[in-house]
Amino acid sequence: MSDEYLYLWFGMISRLTHTVKMKIAMKYGGIRGLWGVPENILKEELTDIQAGAILEHRCEKDILEYENRLKERKIKYIYPGHECYPDRLYDIPDPPMLLFAVGDIDVLKCHVPTVAVVGARKASLYGRSVADRIASDMVRAGVTVVSGMALGIDGVAHRAALREKGQTIAVLGCGINVPYPRENYDIYHDIGVSGGVILSENGLDVQPEAFRFPYRNRIISGLSDGVLVVEARKRSGSLITADQALEQGRDVYAVPGRITDAASEGCNNLIRMGAVCVTSGADILDELGIRTCREKRFNKNLLAPIEKKVYSCVRLESRHVDDICLEAGMTVSETTQVLFELERKKLVKQLVRNYYVRV
Amino acid sequence: MYMGYALNMICASCGEAAFSRKEHMIMYSKVLSGLVQGVDGTLISVESDIHDGLPVMNMVGYLSSCVREAGERVRTALRNSNFNLPPKRVTINLSPADIRKEGTAFDLPIAVGILASMGIIPTENINNILILGELGLDGHVNSVNGVLAVVHCAYLNGIRRCVVPLANAGEAAVIEEMEVIPVTELSETVEYFQGIRAIEPEYADVKAMLEENSYGDAGDFAEVLGHETLKRGVEIAAAGMHNILMTGPAGAGKSMIAKRIPTIMPRLTLDESIEITKIYSVAGLLREGQSIVGVRPFRSPHHTISLHAMSGGGRIPQPGEISLAHGGVLFLDELPEFGRNVLEVMRQPLEDGVVNISRLNGIYRFPAEFMLVAARNPCPCGQFPDMNKCTCTVNQIKHYNSRISKPLLDRIDINVDVRKVDYTDLFEGRVGTGSAEMRERVLTAQEVQRRRYENDRIRFNSQLDSGMCSRYIKLGSTEKDFMEYCFEQMNLSARGSYRVLKIARTIADIDGDTDVNEKHLKEAVFFRNADSQGGV
């Protein structure tokens, strides 16, 4: 039995959590040891559920069949010792024994700076626009963006990276072939075809269950040099990722929010506890030691006077078109025409219908 | 009793008492009446025949039970008005016999027909006169529904005189060239037909009524502060009869705005008014003494409304809310709370402007050209996109939004998100755009459309089909490039881009421009904006 198949077999056991699996494997002298333990001993010493899960696929035929199913779906798998297994994962406390992958796994070999962007699923317009700005700034500087393909901040970060044609890694908490959540199917599809990679510790058809996500988070932080938390409430899954990043010795960056914003409470707490306060992509690049020639900011004096007037009424925080009209002192009809032009020049953007924000 | 006989039953042709000489007995007569199918009238002739045989009264002609009962009512009413039916065989036929006869309006024509067959009313006096009315047992003539529809139909068929219950006379008098004779009693009617009593025809000054019917107490747009974008959207919607959806937090002023929409719409023309009055007349919704609907309807059904109340229905189909809103505004507040099937039923009428209801007896067609004004909250708690206040989960918001189907949303041209007004809007004493100013622009645009579509079967830009779009919306090369950009960059669907063109046409009409140019298209894209829905 080759190492490759042993790791694959171990990865196929999806009914037990990573911790439990590792504990059992250690008890019997590693994965190879576990493979050889007679059935009756396992049944005696372990609970029914544990023994059942381990014995379920413990035969070569099942493994070969599983491998075929993976091949049909163009799913690869990597394990410690594989040439593509990311170096960063070797030095975290509990590295995954197997990662299923879709897309270009060579991305994992590259030694480019990598930053995880995480945050609330129910993000505010502010969180969305900030995540989008910072992620695209980083991608333009050649940083790989890692995230969890969840709704909200995660999705914004992935989309920004895809839009800027950069590298991005999505780590799923469900099975590798389960594009969850449905709303982000476009990301799942686009990463697969455009030079990114999707990873998951879980094999085929594993449904998203709450307990799997904290394990997923350790891989997100493990893959990165630093973790950026964009928006997090007081008790948020993103804070688990930040905790694990600290345990793994990664940097934690946080975007500050207004002190009255419940949606930013977690971030503000992180900053108080010593996280790096980040207000632009350049802040992170500085931390990572990447020198960037500051991009030439666009000069607003190049705009037509009327466009300049409207642009100056649009803020970083989203504003309703009524307020913009009012401040600019123009009719709705004129304002919407100018806003359209600004949108076309990619200077402003509508995050939600009728609410505009600077890009 | 004999006295009554002697008084009334004078043979019309010889002046002697009827039945005194057999040869003077007129056996057959024909009276014109009508019924309503959907909102349109159909003429029915009521034939009666009296001849020897067992004394019975037979009624034929595909009658419903309420028409069959007319026999009893007529017999009693005749008796109580001092006319005795002869002891002979009376046959009544309502033709054409393949239309099912419903309603109570046949009582009076049947009574008149029998009296004519008996020779009490000269047959030449009832030619080409439409007669409608229900009889009480005492001979009183009661009001009926749908009079206008039948009278209008008779008018189109060349009839110029009608006899209707007094309570319905105002309604019938709307048809200006029709001589409307109001009656209250059977005996009075008979005397009128015998030529011994003159009845003053009812007259209605329709023009004055239309003028005098003001916009009521709906309020003025000047009172709505801080919603200039929405007001512009409403103005465009009203000018081209586009549908509009307002999304915004509770208490932002959505209903307040919807209620004011009729105040910026043009006054009804006589034709429109008749069309609407016909619907209200069939539904029995005309107030007592009201002869015409002079104000554009504003219907705002509650969200618990049933499918049939919305589309129209019932065993004998009655117009539903979408037809009652014909020519006016159908306001659906809390759109996602409406039953899904209730909303879906509006899809076809939104496209075609009519609703067809099939029943055993045929297909009923109700007009339903209305302007749909809908309002909804952005999420169940109503605070989205303000994340500090919104307590809904992502899934709740998605679920809430998914209650309105995509095909329905696709039929809504104008989408505006409303924000909560802030203190400065309310109390800093600024005055917003007022109804008069908006109405002026709407009138200009509608006048332009009226002239443009004179030879077409449509009235408003929203009704343009794709063929007409290319005929009436000529784009220059800049505009074509612009549309191409929108199509590719903004994921505009084919239907979506037609919608944008139609809105742009309306904006150009408001601005008084003959051609649609880029600035109109830009604004149109802003208001269409159906796809950037919610940021979840």
C-alpha cells in the first residue's frame, strides 16, 4: 500500500472530525498502523461510530474506485510529501493530511506572498467596498488572496482577485465538488478555469455542516502569511480564523470601523489587542515588505467640471442618490447621467440599487 | 277589479276593450333588451306570444334561474298594476337562444312585451327602444347593474332611445345622443308607451362632470420631502404608464407617494371615462346618483386578497382589482406579502392590458390597462442596507426577495430604492417639486404620445412592442454604441434593453425631444436598474 493511497483513504473518512481522526491514528501508530489494525480490535476499543467510519472504506477496491471518481471530475489530491503540498502548512500545529483540489495546483508551489481576507457573511456596504479595494490593491501587487468562498466579504475578495486576473485560493468547508453557497457558484466556476485553486479537506459530496468550518479556517490562515479581517461582529467565525492565525504565528490585520458599528466590533477589538490596523492595500504590502511604486492616483482635475462636482459628493461610504443630488444642487435627471458616466469610468459604483460609493 | 280592466285594457287599434273581439287580439310582439358579458353589452330580443291553449306562462331561451323567476315577478307585478293576464298560453323567448341569460334586467321588457301582445301597448311604439329594469311585486321598477355597458352597445347598434330604471338613468345618460327615459313604476311605463304620459328624458352634462371631478383630497407632491429621485421616477412612470417598484424602509413615505400619483395623471377623456364607468357599472360599484367615473381609479387592495378578487372571477365573472384599476393606478403595498399566485396572475394582463376569464358559457374579456405601483421593504425588518439596524439574516433577506418572481420583476420598468428621510429633509423648510409642475410635464409627454400613436392601437410608450420600438425609437450611432456597452457590460437582457429604450422614449417625450439620445438612455438605465438588487 503506497503512502499516496493511505493518505487518500484517510481523507475519505469524512464522518469523523480531523481531531478525532488524528487521535485514533496516533493511538495505532499513524495512518499505516491504523490500516493494519484488525477489525475486531477496532470494534472493541473504539465507539461504534468511530469503528464504522474507519472500516467503511478500508479496502483497496474502494480506494481505487474513489480515485477513479476523482479523476472523472478532474479533482486532484495532495498530501504531506506531495510536490504541491504548500510549505506553509508543514509548520502549523495540525496540518491537513489530505487536501482535495480543483484548478491549477501549481499555484500552491509558488512562493508568492499570500494573504487571507475574511469577514462577515452579512457585510455592510462599507465592508464590501473596503474589502474590494484592499483585495484588488493586493492582487495588483502580486499577492495571492485566500478566502473561504462564503457570502459577504469572502465572495467580494475572490471576485476582486478574479476581476484583477490575479491568483486566488478558495478553501471550502464542505465537499470539494459541492459549490456552497449556491450564490457563489460563479466564483467556484471561475477559479476552476482561471488560474486559481479550490481546496477542501473533505471529499466528494460532503454536505456543509457547521462543525466543519472551524477546521476549514485553520487551513485558510495556515496557507497565508497574514490574515486580514475586514468586518466582524463581536462573536464571529472570522475571529476563529484570527485566533488560529495567531496560534500558527501569522500576522493579523484588521480594518477599523466606527465604534458604534456593531458590524465592526470584532475588528476594533482585534486592533485593541494588537492587530495591525489597515486602511489600504499598501499598509499590508508594507507589512509584507513588498515595495510598490505607488500607483498614480487618478487626478480628479481631469474630469469635466460637472463630473468633478458630482464625484466630490460621492463618498467612500455609500450614499443615496437623493443626498448626492441635494449636495450637488442638481436635478435628479442630470445627476443620474453624470453618475452613469462616472460609473463607466470606474470611479464610482452602485453597491446596492441607488446607493453610490467611490471605487 | 273589473274597473281596472276597463280602465287599462283598451285595445290600442280600435279603442274598445281588449278581448271583446277576438280578431283584435295581437298575438306576437318583440321588445329589445340586453345583458352584460364581461363588461360589454349584448342585445337580446324578448319575444312574447299569446295564443289559445291551457293558461300557462312558458319561458325559453337558455335562461338561468334568476331569469326564469322573472315569470313569477312579472305576473304578480302586472296583476298589482291592474293588468290581468288572459287565461291563455303565454310564451316568452329570449333570443339569440345560445347566450346564457343572466340578471334581472329582463323583468320590465318581458312585462312590456306581454302587454304589447295583449294589445295594450301599440307594437309600433316599442320598436327600436331598449328596455331594462327589474320589477318588484308591486310594479316598482328597481335598478340593475351594468346599464351603461348595455346602453353603449345599443348605441353602437343604432338604437337612440332607452327606458331604464330611474336609479340608473344618470349612468345611461352618459351616452350623449341617447334619449334616456327614466321610469319608476310599471304603470307609468305603460302609459308612456301608450303615449298618454310624457316623461322628461334624463340629461347629464358629462363635460361638466369630468371637469368638476377634481383630483380630490389626495394631497400634493410638494408635501413629500426629500425623495426627489423617486418623484422623478414616478413622473416618468406616469408619463409613459410604466410600472414602478419602490423599495425602502418602513415609514420612508412609499404609500404617501403612491396616493399622490393620480394627481399628476391627465384628466380622463370621455371615451376613457365611459370605458371605466362600464366596468364599475358591471361591478355595481357606482355610488347612488353617480353617473360617471370622472377620477382615475386608485385601487389599493390589501395583501390578503384572493386570486379571483385580483383577476376577476366568480360563476358569472365580475371584474377584479386589475380591471377596476383600468385607466388608473393599482397600488400593491407590501408586494412580497401578496400570495404568489395572486401576483403571477397579473403577468399576462400586464403585457396585454386585458384579462380573459373562461367559463362554461364563454370567455369573458375585461380590460386591465393599469399602471402598477408596487412597494416593498428591502428585508423583513425593513432596515437593509443599514447593517447596524438590520437584524435579518442573509437567508431571510434572500427568501424575502425571492417571493417576487423574476418574470414579474422583469415587467416592472422603473425600480427605485428609497432611503429614510433625515431630519434636515423634513424640517429645514425646503419645498420639493409640486404636483402641478410634475403634472405639466406628464401632460406634455402624454400629448406627444397621443399624437405619435394616433394611428396605432396603443396609447403609451410602455405598450410599444419590439417592432414599434424600432419604428419610433431611432438611435444614432452614439446611442447604438451606448446600448451595446450596456448590453455587454451591464448584463442587460434582450427584454431589459427594450425596457430601457421605452423608458428613454418617455424621458425624451418629457424633455420635448424628438429623438432619443444618450442622456435619455443614461437616465433610463439608472431607473430600470432591475438587476442590481440588494447587496447580499
